[in-house]
Amino acid sequence: MAKADAAREDKAVRAFVSRWKASGGAERANYTSFLTELCAVLGLEPPRPSANDPERDEYVFERAVTFHHPDGTTSTGRIDLYKRNAFVLEAKQAVEAKAPPIVDLALPAAASKRRSATVRGTKRWSDLMLRARGQAEAYAKALPTEEGWPPFLIVCDVGHCLELFADFSGTGKHYVQFPDANGFRIQIDALAEPEIRDRLRRVWNDPHSLDPAHTTAKVTRDVAAYLAQLARSLEIDHAPASVSRFLTRCLFTMFAQSVGLLPGKTAFSDLLKDMRGTPDRFKPMAEDLWRAMDRGAFSPALRGDLRRFNGGLFAADSGGGGRRGSPSRGWAAT
């Protein structure tokens, strides 16, 4: 995106956030406008006019679905916003916490109703959002079988936040907070972040691109290709067996760091960064580290006591198996 376009988008998002943060307590009056404007600032196609035909209503407000009850009866429900093969969205609208108003019996009924609206951040609000998630899942279940389960459920508190729940399996049995429990709730202010806007665009237009399984597979392919290239470059001056052992040691050390088996969360990564441009110094530092990992000893390289890693990968012999057995015996830190 060009700088000028990015600046215009940032300005539009700020205006959108400012406009909608002031709203509250009028879900039915506000949610279609809010979501239509959200699509506009994200550069997304707005919802289409309803044809009142489930087969044709692929992306509409108030999409009708039929509930089938255990006693054989049916009833009709309406999804606040539906996009086929993408999401079911259920909208609510609460209000911000304010000082209790002075009771005045002369106030009009509308004002009294607004005072009783659900206040954000309270248990009542949490219950409201939880019920909305349940409603969204019930609507998804009521969709025709041929349409399948959408990968996303969205719960929207108009003018305040969006909550994302995903199930990429197509079974509808595992909707979980997406991407995780810390990031599933997108506050309206977070729209200022380009990565959040990109995430929402993908929910709308390419939801399965957010499937972690796809991301993991791509990362694995990219890492494998990089390691193959690195190995080829090292094999110019070193024997293939030595290169293989060196890279395996590096990878296992990174794994040990990631699962907390080394002191400090970034100890080995920091060592690699410190040794940039000085490969002659990295060799003795790495050898010292791996000797300590092999024996279970203090490592000057990481400035800490290390556990002993059995299996022989870090043994001094050239075979990499050595006095404590071959790598095929498995690994443990003791």
C-alpha cells in the first residue's frame, strides 16, 4: 500500500473509531450502519441487499435460518450478518460505565431504558457476550447442510469490540478463541493497527488463510528450504556429516530454549546475535555450551548451570552418538 493510501486509510479509521465510540445501547438501530461503515474503512464489499432467498443470500444482514426443535416444530431465526463460507456474526450493544444518574421521574421512557442498558466490563456484559456467542453457534448449526459450517463466529459489541472464534475443521465442534485467549477480542481502538485490519480482511475474504495448520505447513516448508540452502553453503568447506551434526545441535539447542530447558528465555538466541560477524568466536562458545549440555555443568557462554542432555548428540566424538548412545535412544534433560 502506497504511503498516501495508508495515510488516507489511517485517517478514515480514526474518524470511524471516534464516531462509533460515542454510541451505545441501541443495537438494532446501530449495528447495520456500524458494520457497513467498518467494511468501508477496511476496503471490503458491503453486505448485499437481501433477496429473502437462502440460496441467493450469501452475504446479507438478517439472513433467515430455520430451527428444528425436538418436538418436531420449527421456528425462524435471523443472523445479524452472514457471509457464506466465512462467518456468522451476532451483534449486541452495551454502554460505557458512567456515574449513576440522578433519578428523575420526569425523564422520558427512552432515557430510563438507556440507563438500564448493559454496562461494559461488568459480569452482566460478560454474560451478554457469552450468550451472543452461543446464539451465533446456534445460527451456524441451523444453516442448511450444503452450506457447511462457517470457519468463524463473530460476536460484535457495536462501537466497542469484535470477538473472533474459529473452527477450521468444518465440523462446528471446536470453535475456539482466535488467534488465542489474549487476542480474540479486538477492541475498536485496535483498528489503528494494520495487522488487525489485515486479519479482519482475511476473515471476510479468505478465512482459511488464517488456519494455523496452513501457516505451520508454510513455515515448515520455508525453514526446510532455508536449512537446505544453508547446509549446501557449509558443505563447500566442511564434510556433510559434520554439517548435519552442527545444524542438528543448533536446532535442538533452539528447541531446548523454546521449552525452557536452558536458563533465560532467549539465551541461545542472544548468543547467536552477539556472535554476528565473528564466526571465529562463535565456534569455541558453541563448543563450550554443548560440552556443558553433554555433561550437565555451568556454561560460561550462557552464564548459567545447565541440565545434562543424554542421547549423545553433544558428545565430543565425531559420530554424534558417542559414549552415551546413539540419538535414536531419545532425549531427556536430567
